[in-house]
Amino acid sequence: MGMDMRLEQTSLPDNILLVKLIGPLDIAGAGEVDMPFSVLSGKHDKVIVDLAGVTFLASIGIRVLVKAARAVNGRKGRFVVFGPTEDARKVLRSTGIDTMIPVVADQTAAISECAK
Amino acid sequence: MSLAGWIRLSPTAAEVSRFNDWFDRRCAASDIEKSLAADMKLCINEVLANFISYGFKNTANPSIVVNVWLRPGRAVARIFDNGTYFDFRKWERPADRDLPTAEPGGYGIALIKERASRICYGRFCGVNRLKIICEA
């Protein structure tokens, strides 16, 4: 079977939470990270999400990101994603998510975006 | 090199993972372009996710069969299922949305319509037949 989806979290300076998603964000992967991601996005006001390890992104994965972003932004927080593969970036663009959620190239840019 | 194959699935998330593993291996064994393989994989994933969410609520023995044909420049999938009637062609692409008001759904149909070059659908004797063609 393929690789399972994993979520890793790291606290960064300035109260920024780094969430690293690793694996396929298909319906199975989204099911694995949906709950922990919701909990994290309910508790942190600055969240940056590393998508570099996301090997496949389907609309169900988009749904997970949108839910989390809405929770953070609803508290006037900042939610930024960074480092998507070319395929994942294409999905973000096709669905218009990149107009709702800031998508930047790397962690440094994501931290800068959080400071705005 | 052209390559064909088929797989029978149940409507569960674990089965979608099994399909993805199978499809990745089929693509690796063919000469199909990676971008085209990614387009078809995404389309089929969206269809399967839709089946799991909505397709089999009233079906006693759900069954899905996916046939694929892969060759450089062209990928074709024929998907047979005994779930409810659902014509993907008739679903409109969601309107542009903003984050505060967006319902986090409806993206799958938009992705299928964007990535597929052609979609055919018919229902005969209680079986849905969906054909998806992705071309370079």
C-alpha cells in the first residue's frame, strides 16, 4: 500500500505554528488529518502549512485547508501555505484557493506573510 | 507503449488508496506523460470521492469497476458503478468564492471539468457508465 498521510507540528518564534503535511491528501489522507488539523487551527492564530511533502492533492484535501483557514481567519489570524509541488499548485490555482489563501514559495516567505 | 487494465473497488477511502497505488503502477509501466497521468488520477479520485459521499446510500451491494487505457498523449477511463444516477456533465462549476462565505465543497466537479478533455455518461439497467478522456 502507499504511504500514509502524516501531520507534524512545530512551534516557531512569534507564536507561529508550522504544520507539515506529508503524504497523499486524497480522501483517505484527508480523513487522517482532518480532525487534528481542525484542533490545531482552532487553537493557533498564526499557522503556516508546508505542502512540499504532499504527493497528491485532491479536492477533499482542499476542503481540509479551507476549513482550517476559515477557522484561523475568522479570529483575524493568519493562515499561509507554502512549498506546494507543481501538481498541487495547479490544483490550488484551478480551484481558486490561491486567491483565498496566501500561497508562497517557502517557509521564510510564509513567516513574512504571517507578519503582515 | 499502450497499456490497459481494470480494478474492482468498494466505495471506501481505503479502496481509493488501493486504486491510487494500482494506478501509479500502471502509469509507471506505460509511457504516458506524468502530467496526463496526474490529470486522470485526479479526475478518477474526484469521481470515487463523490461515490463514497453520495453514490451508494441506497445500494445494497455497491460495486465500482474502473477500466483504464494509457498511451502517450491520451488516457481513457471507463467507470461502471451501480449507485445512484449522477451525471457529472450537468453540474455547474462553482461560482467564484471568497474564504469567509465559501462552503468548502464543490471543487471536485470543477477539477474534473478542467482536467478532462471529454466526459460521457449514460445509465443502463441500473449501471452508471462514465467515460473520461484526458488528452495532452
